[in-house]
Amino acid sequence: MVLTRSRSIKGIGAVAAGEDRKLIEPTEDPEKIGRAKYEAAPRSLHYEFGGPIGALGVTTAVPFFSYWLGNSCTASGCPPMPLDRYFSQGWQAMQTSSYWLGLWDTQAAYVYLGWYAWVVLAWYLLPGKWIDGGALRDGTKLTYKQNAFVTLLASIALWAGAVAVLGADSMLFVYDHWQGLVTASLVMSVAQAFFVHFQSFREDTMCAEGGNTGNALYDWFIGRALNPRIGSFDIKTFNEIRPGLILWLLLDLALAAKQYADIGRVTDSMVLVVLFHAVYVFDALYNEAAILTQMDITTDGFGFMLSVGDLTWVPFTYGLQAKYLAAFPKDLGYLGTAGVLAVNFLGYWIFRDSNGEKNDFRNGKNPKNLTSMKTKRGTALLTSGWWGLCRHPNYLGDLIMAVSWCLPTGFDTPLTYFYPVYFLILLVHRQMRDDHACAKKYGADWDRYVKLVPSRILPGVY
């Protein structure tokens, strides 16, 4: 994630924290790979996420909670109450005919389609550098256009221009048509998942090693094609870093406009939430190239899991705190603001400094004179600094930041703390996947490394 979350359901969201691993891989000559060992569509031998039943469950749950969470924090629907009453209240609302009739919103669909078209057009028209990705299984490399940050700046400029010409009240469309925008993003997610799934059956299409089980539902969900493309337009990396992340920030700004329209000002709590999210998004897009080393890009296929995570889950659930504050304004005061800023800074420092240690070490630098453990593969694992405290210190920083995003909403409702709870589950699952892969790859060396660095994410606790 650079600074991204995930951006899948592993991402739901990956969007996401840079490269998870701190392994220093040996340089491999692509010519040594040889096409004799290359198989475009190897049969996948195991399931993840509970297999087809788990895929069906996530496919159902993500749209449900995308609607439910957005509808729970409105002026009429998110007063302080026990958690079980939120579920009963939300379920009762979803059983009314007016709710279901309101799911489709033609105006919102046109706005969302226009938004997506703009981001695609920006990718095509705005200047950007082309860089190589990592070597694929057949020894080749794909090239990727890097202009996500320029797209972000252009999008904010267009948003500011619209507010200047049409007034801040024009942004109230987002709050008033929230449900319809969610639906439009879901339609886009489903459509893209089917498109890339059918496209993956073209001859010589490279499939993800975990996405070709033969079960149609599971493969559609997890992603069969590794690098689905239309010409040089890479569908997976485009969705991972652009439309959902930028929209998340623009939705935050529209929710701040809603608060301003209602009370004539923007509270310090809303400013903090928008600021934190903005820093996260700016960092992610500025460091766009970092996603090319993430598991989402190098290993996972692009299916419904990633498409709905990138296009729906990230923009419409990650900004839940701003949605709550638009309906329930809250003032923190100087001390409260300073305390929240301190927590966020702590998380950001751990996240950024730990990733800096890893990236320096991978590039042959070691300014802190960190110790490492050599492996039989000729690689090295860091055993001091942040990476000596735990095996995933970047996750720890990410989690602290996630909590700081919620603190401005106070403690009147548990719903605004949904994100760090979800994110903790997500990162623990990802840590387990990563450790399993490393154990398989390094064998006895990994066992030795685990004894040197026993903590996974939280030193001394987990």
C-alpha cells in the first residue's frame, strides 16, 4: 500500500503496506527461467478463503455491508445504542420496499460512470513514465504507466473547480445519492470480474497459480487471470491504485461539504479525518511503483475479490468516519486534536521507518547498521531495527493509524471503529499467508529466523 490497505478483501483493499516481505531476493536472469518450465494455466491445487463456500459468503457479505454500513450512520440511523440494535435496525430498514427501490439510482450511475471514464482518460492522456514490472513466470516483464499522482492532482483540481463554479451545495449530491453510488460501483465490479474471467480463457493467457481450480465460482471470485489487459492498459494495477483511492478522498471532501452546509463550518474532528485519509491517499499514489512488488500484483489474479475491494469496499467503507461526522458533528478542542495527531504520527512513523529500513536493505544500503541472517538461498532476513521487534512492524504502524482515524468520532457508537477491527483480521490473515509461504520457501532457515524474531505483529503479544 506504499500506504494502501489492501485493497482487496485482502485488499478489501489492497489497496495497501508496501511489500509485505523483508526478504532480499537474489537477482535472477529471466533467461534461466526458460519457457520449457513455463505453463500458462497450471491447475491450482488448493483453495483459500474457505473455497467455493467462502467465496460465495464474501461475494454476498461485501455488498451487504457496503450498503448497511453506509446507511447506519445517518442522522436518523446512528444514534448511540447497543451493537445488536444496529443490526436489527439495519435489517428492518432493508426489508422495506422503498429501500430496495432506492438501490438503483440512474443519476448516480451516470455520475459514477463519468467518474470512472475520467480516470481512464486521465491514465491515457496525462503524462507519465513507463516502467518495468517484475519478471513473470515465462521470463518476460510487463510495462506500466505511472501517472496516478498526476491523476489525483487533476481530479482534486476539477473538484475544486466544480465547487467554485457550482458552490459547495453541489457536493451534497454525494450524501443524498450515496446508496445509488454504491450500487453503481458494484455493477462496475461485477462487470469487470466477468470480463476478465472470460478473457482469461484466451489461448496463452497467463493465469494466477491460485486461480485455476476448475470451480467457476471460486475462480471468478479469486481471479483466474494474473495480468488482465486491454493493450497496454493493465486492469488490475489501474483499479488497485486509482479509481477507488481517489474517489475515497473526494467522497470525504463531499461529506465535509455536507457538514458545512448543515452547521456553517467544518469541525476539527472532520478536518482530522479528511487530513489522515488525504495523507494516506497522497502517499499511496505518489509511491505508485511500490504496488508492483505487492502480493496482489505479483501473485494474485484479478477477480471479483479485487474488483469489489478496489471499487466499492475502499471508497465506501474506509471513509465511514467522515460519513458519521457529516451527520453527527463533533468538536475535539486543542487537547483532543493534539492527542489524536500524536497517535496518528506514531503509527505513521513506525510504518514509514520500518518500510524505509526494508527498502534500504533490499537496495544494498544499511545506514542503521542493522543485523541480518543469511539463508541457504543466498538471501538475507533482517533481525534488528523494527524488523527485529516483530516480523511485520509495518502492519503494527498501519493498525495504529487505523485506530487514530476513528478517534475523532469519539466513543458514542462502535460502528465507526469497524475499520481497525476488520483491518486487524485482514492483516492477521495476510501475515499467516506470508509466513506459510516463507516457511515453505526457506525451510529450516525460516524456523531459525522465527526463533530470532518470535513476534508476528505486536511485540511480546502476538
